[in-house]
Amino acid sequence: MEARAREGVSALKGKHWFWATVLGNWRLYRDALGAAVLINLFALAIPLYTMNVYDRVVPNNAIETLWVLSIGIGLVLLLNFVLTTVRAYVVDVASKKVDVQLSALIMERVLDLRMESRPASVGSFAANLRSFESVRDFIASASLTTLVDLPFILLFLVVLAWISPWMLIPPVVAIVIALVVSWFAQARMEQLTKQTFQAAAQRNAGLVESLAGLETLKVLNAQSGAQRSWEQSTEYLARQGAKIKLTSSLTVNTVQTLQQVVTIAVIIIGTYLIQEAQLSMGGIIASSMIAGRCLAPLGQVTGLMMQYQNARTSLDSVDMYMSLPVEHPDDRNFVPRPFLKGEIEFRGVSFSYPGTTQKVLDSLSFSLKAGEKVAIIGRIGSGKTTLSKLILGLFQPTAGTVVLDGLDNQQIDPADVRRSMGYVSQDPVLFYGTLKHNLTIGSPFASDDQMLAAAKQAGVDEFASRHPDGYDMMIGERGESLSGGQRQAIAVARALIGNPSILLLDEPSSNMDNQSESALRESLRKECDGKTVVLVTHRTALLDLVDRLIVMDMGRIVADGPKDQVIAALRGGQIGKARSAV
Ligand SMILES: Nc1ncnc2c1ncn2[C@@H]1O[C@H](COP(=O)(O)OP(=O)(O)OP(=O)(O)O)[C@@H](O)[C@H]1O
Ligand SMILES: [Mg+2]
């Protein structure tokens, strides 16, 4: 899957991701087009056959000619059958191929999105991505090939003019009316589709949020609010859906009626022409068949237009996601740094979260030598977690630089940066799967021994060995089947398993009891040897592990130095606001 996706990406440099993939399969579409040309030519066969039978065979009783013509038309019908089937199959194969390539491409981009550009709502993001199905259906739909039939309207008109120029009047007038009606319907459809699309995404956002926070909704007795907004948006969507349906069926029916009117008008004109001896009986029949055929593709095209609106709205939104900044842009080459020694330096780093103006980090400067161990303390919201996220390269500073091993971290492949770092987040997230899967998710090649060693050090072994399934115990989505402390232990094991040179621990023991915390401290003491450690904590127990202390307040460093000195200064009240942190 990955190799395929990458193949797709490299082939797409500098081109539009969607059209380039579709056009990449032009050979298949070319075949479908070739078939379409023949199919349209064959469409003239039956009217011309009928005309000849009426005009030549019947008056002259030429039975032999009848059979010669009939065998000819039989062959044409057989070929037509084969071509139509092959065309549908070819279009299907092409669109399946395009679908696989596009899905891989979209997923790759979505997973590579920079955190800054990640859409705020998971639910509407998912809904918009899923709506890509309508683009896929559109390219897959066999009716797309009716577009190819459009130019053949001209051919049919020429044949009509050859039979009699008067016959042109009804189809031409009808085509003009059909175009005008479709144009107005189109504009209305566009507006309705956009509104529906947004409302559907919003409804999904609400749904996902309510499901994820179901427990909290219940505890707060707040279900009625979620229910109300669901009902409102469902009602709105139903109303919009009805409007869309009405517009679409009005247009399609108009074109169908026009088609019938044209057939009748052609017969009326034909009758007058016969009276004046300008047309044969066969001519009248052939004309009415061909004139009907002129409008048939228009009818299908108006149907297709409705599908197109849907597809275009979702293509636009997926397109928007595809143009968001990613961590590995096509035109970017990174300096290879498969292993970092563990030097970290902040040079005048300031940071605000996207869409906000508040400086969460304000001109931070400090440097850590490889192997140095530092704790960062400070009041809630002072920017400690944000600081770790900048070290991990999840976010880039709005000013200043984060330097790793003497290199601006933007020069290093984010995957390399994170391979050298073990991170325990403040609120660890686990995934659906076995405990083993969760432990080795970041290091799939870790041996069982490595996994067990990390699990023992983090205290996972203690609860895993008591469980009947051991390391095969199933963990629910987001780790909901475990306690907060157990989740934290797994997160610590996950961070240790790849033996990284940098450990970023964001309150690794906040949910643990004293005994587990001191066990963790003892194993970390061994594990941290030789590693650069950045420990964020509100608890004093783990401070044993570090030699240096940085105190943060409102995004600034208010104290930085050897642990004992900083603690003494805090106790002595020399460091104002941050005092309550210890
Ligand atoms: N994703 C986000 N978008 C916008 N603002 C954010 C985001 N995450 C954090 N913040 C803001 O950044 C500031 C610092 O947050 P941060 O999580 O770094 O604090 P912290 O020091 O880790 O706090 P705590 O001790 O509670 O974990 C807070 O004011 C918070 O409101
Ligand atoms: Mg935090």
C-alpha cells in the first residue's frame, strides 16, 4: 500500500492530483471513446434501414433486398451489443483503478497533514473525505460516457438535414430550450448541493462528538441538546434533499417531454412535406427516429449534471484538504538524520496555536546537551506540553528555531526526528487491538524480549500478567477499557521500546499511585542513563531523576538552573508567580 501510494505521489509532481490520476489511465478511456464513436454511428443504422425498406423494398416487392439489408443490420446490432458491453466494462476497470490510486493518495496526504493544518472537527473532516465516494461514483458511472455522445448530435442533425432541412427546426428549437432549462437548474443545484454538503458535514461532526463524549453527556444530563441539534439538521437535510430531487426531476422530465414533442413535430412537418412530394414515407419514419435520438444524450446529460454538482462539491472539499501543508511536501529534501545524539536547543522560540494570537511560548531560549536531564515545571497552561510538541516537530515555531544536534529541526525529516524520541503524552491515546499491538505500534520490528523488557520497566507487566489473555488482552478504542494509570504505563513502555536517545515525559505518573510511581522512578533511573530527558511534572517524586530545573510561567522561562538552586529559590519566594508549582 505504501509503495503504491508513493509511486502515485512521485508521478504527480507539479500536477493536479485528481486529474493527473484520471488522465494517467487515458488508454482505457481512449478505448471507451473509440467504442462510443462506433456505437453512435451504428445508431443511424436502424432509421436508415427502416427508411430503405419503406421506400425501396415495399413498393418494389424486393424480398431479396430485404434480406440482404436485414442480414447487414443484424451484424451491426451484434457488433453494437459487443461494443456496448465492452465499453461499460472498460469504463468500470478504468474507474476502479483510478479509485484505488486516488484513495491511497488521499489517505497518504491526510496522514501526513501538519498538525497546524489539521481540520478542527474530526466528524466533518471524516464526512467530507467520505463524500469523495460521490466523485468516485461519478467517474465510475457508465452515463459519463454519454458526454462522448454529445458531439454526435451534430451528426444526427446533418443526417436529418440530408433527409429534409425543414426537419432541423424541431430538434434545434428543443435543444435550445433544453440547454436554457438545464442552465437554470444547474445554478440552483449548485447552491442546494453546497448547503446540503455543509449541513451534512456539520451533522456528522455533532454525531461523532456526541458518541465520543457519550459518558459525559449522560453525566451532565445533556442528551437533549445533542438530540435537538441532530433532529434540526436532519430535518434541514431532508428539506434540502426534496428540493434537489424536485429540481432534478423537473429538468429531466422537461427534456423527456421535449423529446416526445419533437417526434410529433417531425411527423407533422413530414406530413406537409409528403403532401408537397418532398419526402417519402420512409423519410418521415427515419426522421422521427433520428430526431428523438438527438435529444436522448441531452436528457442523459442533464441527469449527469446533477450527479456532477454533487461530485464537484466533494471534489472541491477534498481538493482543499489535498492542498493543505503536509510534513513531506513533494519539493522538499530533508537532511538524513536517522539517529539523533540528543542535543536540543531553543533559540528565541515563540509560538501561537493556529487561528489564535495568544503567545503560548514567548521567546524561549535554552539548550540541553546530549544526556542532560531536565524537568520543566510550571502552572497549568504555562506552555509545558506545547514545548514538548515543538521538540517533536508536531508544530513549528512562529518565531525562532528549534535546533536538534546543531540542525534546524525543519531540515530533518519529521519521521527521523520522532524515531529518536520516546514521548509519553499527558493524555495517552491507545488504539483498538491487543496490548502487544499497542506496545509495538511504533516499533513493529521490536522483538518479544524488547517488548517484555519495556513492559516490565513501565509496570505494564504487573497488570498484563494478571490478565487471562496476558499480552493478547484486547484494548478498546482509545484505550477505554483500561484505567488511566494503566494507559500511562503502556505509554511509558511504548516510549522506551525503541531505545530512543531523547525521552519526553509529559506527566508520566499523574494517574499513578505512589507505589507505581516510585517503581516507575526506579526503572526510569536506569533507563534514562545516557539519554536526554525532558520531564514535565507537577509532582516532586520524579524530580529525583533530573539535575536541572526549568520553571515556566505564561509561556516564559522564569527560572533555569541546577535543581537544588531553583528549588531553594522557589521556596525562598524569589520566583514570583510560579511558586505554587512545587
Ligand atoms: N490545540 C490548541 N489550540 C489552541 N490553544 C491551545 C491548544 N493547546 C493548548 N492551547 C493553549 O496553550 C496554552 C498552553 O497549553 P499547554 O498544554 O502547553 O499547557 P501546560 O503547561 O502543558 O498545562 P498543563 O500543566 O495543564 O498540562 C494554554 O493556554 C492552552 O489554552
Ligand atoms: Mg500539559
